[in-house]
Amino acid sequence: EVRFIQSIICPKLYPKVKEANKHRAWIYELVANERNSLDVDKFDYLMRDSRALGIGDIRMRIKRIMHNMEVHENQICFPEKVAFDIYQVFQMRYSLHKSVYTHKTARAIDCMIIDAMLKADPVLKIWERCQTMETFTYVTDSVVKEIERSKDPRLQESRNLIKNIQKRNLYAFAGEWNILEPAWKKLRSNPKKKVTAKEILATCPSTPLKESDIVVDMCKINYAKGDANPVESVKFFKIDKRQSGKEKHQRRSRRICTGEPITLIHGDVYQERLVRVFVKDRSKLDLTVAALKAWENTHQDLKGGIQWHRSASQKGGSSSVDDDDDDDEKNQVMLPPTPRGSRMVSNIVSPVRPRRVSRTAEAEFTPKLAKRQRIFPPAT
């Protein structure tokens, strides 16, 4: 039973157990769906994070999907009426990864924590503790606190990095490239065009920067199925309301269809690569931006597949600590002044509107309020 549960959580590690249960293969699509990545694990964190962050609320769509799914031909299938809801689930996943999980501020903090732990590894033996399960279970966020509380002079650099995170003195964001999949494959096929600190600085020989001064961070964002559309791997069935009972169920099983477009308002690209460059010393931000521009000029053949995002230094702004929040300020709308003053509301989160009370509810409520005031008169 333990092996069976483990195989449901991670089927790739237990192929023999999965093969032994092929008569109920649909059960392997509940937790870790390898066919279309539509599983309860994804539903769980999408509902949690979208609600906590206020980036839309996907709960009703997910509940509708789960309520209508059925098992046909040993696979989990869905009625065509929830096809657009499934599109929205994958779109919400992309939105969260784009604006939250891989946000440049979050990635900068990740890089700083990694550097702090690498510098502390010779003293704390973090890598050694990760080799066995008994010691690995204790490698938690407490490691950061352990570094912060330590008085060992060998951990001074790690302590400084953690203090800089707390003071929001982060690695400065120099710029990023948004690389489409065709351009990325072309880029990777040429060993002279790798996106590394060494290659970037090689395009600007006169720069005084060193490889240790900059950090190159790469990540990919997709719809959970690589560069493919995951909805094309979802099986739908049509419901004929003219049938009933057993005939209706049999008709459902025969009318399973895949690959039919549900909506024409979507593109052909489902994955993008982000290459971000950070500089550890803010005083070297301008030098780093110049090196990135030199690298971009040497890759003009990929110009159609690479979108360049400039840093605040190139825009003419200051390289202050809050440069990474410039994009968030653009997405905000100033509402008209209210009795309590003006307020700033993001265009992602709809403003809270006052609840309107119907005339019927007001008429029913007024006599009750009058009766209550007679029994419990307001204090004078």
C-alpha cells in the first residue's frame, strides 16, 4: 500500500507499480497527471495562492471542473462545457508564475539566499546534511536563522547577505531577455552563444566587471506542458440531453473527442524563457547594463525572438532599492477622492464596492430596527 501511494504521487519512480495497476490507470491522473497536468496538486496551490494574493479567484471554476469530471476509457474526461474553465486554470497558473513565483524581486532574494548558503556550507556542512533523509528533514528555514545567530567570523559574509535581504538591499536588477522557444533552441545549438556571465562579459572586453560581480538567472514559464498546449491532451465528452439513464451514459462514452479548438482567441506559443541578470554591487549597475547591451548587439540574428526589458538605469530613473517595483506602479490606477481620501488600487484586484441593499430588504429591516430601538433605546 505504501508503494502504491508513492507511485500515485510520483509515477516515474515506480513504473512497475503503475504497470501492475494499469487496469485503473485513471487513478494516476488524480495527484500527478502526466498526460495533461490537470490534477488536484495544481488545483490546491492555485486556489490557495490566487485567493491569498488577490489575483482573481479560480475556486468556482475548479469546483465546476471537479464536479463534472468522469472516468471513460480508463481516463479522466470532462464535458465540453468546462473546456473554457480548464483554459482559465492554465492561464491562472501562467499568471502566478509570471507575476509572483518568478518575479524579479523574488528571484533576486533566491539568488542571495543561495549565495549565503554556499558561503556557509564549509562551516555548517549543509550539502552533507542533505545526503541522508534523517538529516535532510532538519534542513529547513532554520538554517537561515542559524547563520543569522552565529558569531563565527567565517559566516560573516553569509550574515551580511541575510541582513541585506532584511533591509531590502537586494541585488540590483540590470535587465532581462524574454526569449521565445524557437530563438532559445537556436541559441542553445550554438556553443558560442550561451547566456552565461562569461559570455556576456566577453562581448564587452573593456569592462572592469568580473564574473563574480553578476548573476545570470534563467527560468521558463509555460502552461505546464512545455511548449505544447495542455488542453489538447484533455479528453472531453459530449452530453446528449435527449437520452436518459443507461443510454445517456453509453452515448457519453462513444462521443469522446480530443484536439477540437474550444476558442480561437489564443496563440501558438505556450512557453517562454526568461534570462535575468543581476549585479551584486549597485554602483556597477551602469557597467552591467552596458555589457548586456553589447551582448544583445552581437545577437541581432535572434532579434525577432528576443524581447529586451530595460532596467531603471536605462530608463533614466534612479537605481534605488525599490526599482523592482516600478512595473507594479504602472499597473495601478488612481481612483477619484473619497471622504477618507484617495486610494491606489491595482488593476489586477478589483476595488471593493459598497454592498447595495434592495428596497425589499430595507423595508423588512426597518421595522425590526425600530422594534429593537424601543426595547433597547440608544444611550444618550
